[in-house]
Amino acid sequence: MTPSRSAADVLAGHVVFEIEAIDRMYLNLYQPRLQHSAGVAAFFVVHRGNRFASSALMAPMTAAFTANIDH
């Protein structure tokens, strides 16, 4: 029986990460549930805790996100 290897041992020979002179990173994400109106409504009501879903709720999130990028 061979000893079990850690995830770091397994990934050490297969994964390479290189980064050169980057001052900010932006991550795009695909979330299938947010591609439909029912999923967006559930996001604002269940996840964000609002009483109802409204497109007006997106503006403060966008403003905060862009302000953080500008900062």
C-alpha cells in the first residue's frame, strides 16, 4: 500500500501559475441560475434579503463595484 499524497503533491507537477506586472485583476463568472428572470429574482429576494426583486436594486451594486475598481 502506498501512502496517500496531498493535493499539493498531485498538483505540483501539473499546475503552473505565472503572473507578470499586473496591477488589477477582473474575474468574469458564468452563473447559469442568473441567466433567467426567476433566478435573478431569487438572488435579490433570497440571497440579498430584499422584499421583492427590482432592477433598481442592481444600480447600487454596480456603483459600489465600479467605485472599488476606481479606488
